[in-house]
Amino acid sequence: MSAEQVEQVRRFNRAVAERVGVLHDSYLGGTRPYGQARLLWEIGDEGTHDVRSLRDRLGLDSGYVSRLLRALERDGLVAVEPHPRDRRVRTVRLTEAGRTERALLDDRSDALAASLLGPLDARQRDRLTSAMAEVERLLTASLVSVEVLDPDHPDAAHCLRSYAAELQELFEGGFDPAHSLLPDPGELRAPRGLFLVARLHGEPVGCAGLKLPAGAPAEIKRLWVSPRTRGLGLARRLLAELEERAAGHGSDLVRLDTNKALAAATSLYRNSGYTEVPAFNDEPYADHWFEKRLTPRTR
């Protein structure tokens, strides 16, 4: 990234902070600062929430969230209670007064949004809202974290189950993991391989495995992205990271196979420099086999 890009991001952040009013002690003309208002809105009126999941979703420090909740609880807007089945877990829900204040926040947020659009003509409004949608998409993409996990980790297992369930729906005749050449978990642990899991707001939203067999090309397995996060470039990011890690382990060739039903994946591989080759394994669910030479730049 360039210094000019960094400066542009900083200017954008300052402009947004000033225009939406987060610099004021009382957000949207209410009685509380932005942090409390944001948490109140995030809790919502749908029921009870796990405090830890709220903290992960907002990316906030546990101490800060505790202070925000104490302030809201003191004002009678939320009820913080232990989970009925695990008293170590705290839950939070809105009180009647909290639901009333949240509804008021909603109305004032709508009014603020209208005030941003009001001075603009129809063409400018379309440009602004389209630009905002693109910024939201890219900022969401930047919030995704990628980490190496054991394939038996609960988040990894969730991704693999979701992957298999999706293939069951997409493949002609369904998908039976018992008939597939699924790698043994040991093949996706160091030093024989690795398994990446992507998270957004603390929730697993994608995965990809890499086999690193001695004396043979590296092999990519089980690349999957949750439908709700598709369009963020996450599959391409996972693919590129696996290539970098394969190169870092000394591999100069990486392989993968895929099914004809996975048209988007096949397009991704072709656009990422993979070349179709004859079958190099007996995977019964594969229709296409690809490989990519890792260039000196990649390595």
C-alpha cells in the first residue's frame, strides 16, 4: 500500500466521524455517547444474546464492553444475567425501557441518513449510496481474519460440515464423504500440511486445506466460503495464502481437483493461473484437475 492510500483512508475516517456525529458526547441528540448507543442497537429486541458473541461481533475489548453494559444496566435499559445452563456465560437482553430507547435511536438514525441525502440531487444520491455499498463490502472484507487451526478445532469442523452439506445439495447424486478422497486430519497438520479457517466477527466463514507430501506437489483441499460472505474475495485470498505457504515450504507446484457443478470455483482457478491437466488421483467426485507452477515471485 502507498502513503497516499493510507492518507486517503485517514481523511475518509475523519469525514465520516464528523458527519455522523460520533465526536459528540450525546449521539443523535440523545443522552448517551456513541459506544453505548451502538451496543444498545446491536443487542436489538429479538431476545437474549451471549455477551461474548456481541463482543466478538463488534471487535471490542471485554473490559470496555463490561463498562458499557454497566452503564446501560444502571439506566435500566438492559438486563445482564448468567446463562441458565452455564453460569460462567453472561447473557444480555433489552428491557422495555431499552426497547423504547432503541426505537428512538432507529428513528433518529433514519433522520440522520435522510439529512445526508437531502442536499443531493437524485444522481448524487445514487452515486453516494452505490459508493457506500462498495465501501461497506470492502471494509467487511478487511475485517475477515485467517488463522491456521487444527482440523479438529470446532470452527474447522463447522466449516467442513458446511462444505459437505453444500456439496450434497449441488452434486448429482449427492455427496458422501465416505466415498471421497478426504485427507486424513493428520495430513492437514504440520509438518504434513495445514488448515486455514477464516472468521468474520468471530464466526467461521471459510476454510481451505493444504497437503504438503514429501517429494510430491502440494495439494489444495476443501476450499469453501460461506454463502453469506461470498463476493468479498475471500476464496481468492485463501487460495493465494495457500500458494504462499506451499512456496514457503519449498513446493514449486500446487495441484487441486474440483467438480463440474462448482462453476465459480473452476472459474476462480482458471483466472488464478491454474492449468487443467490429466487426472492425478482417483477422486470419484472430481471432473477437473488443475495445477499451477509457483513462480520465483510467488516463492
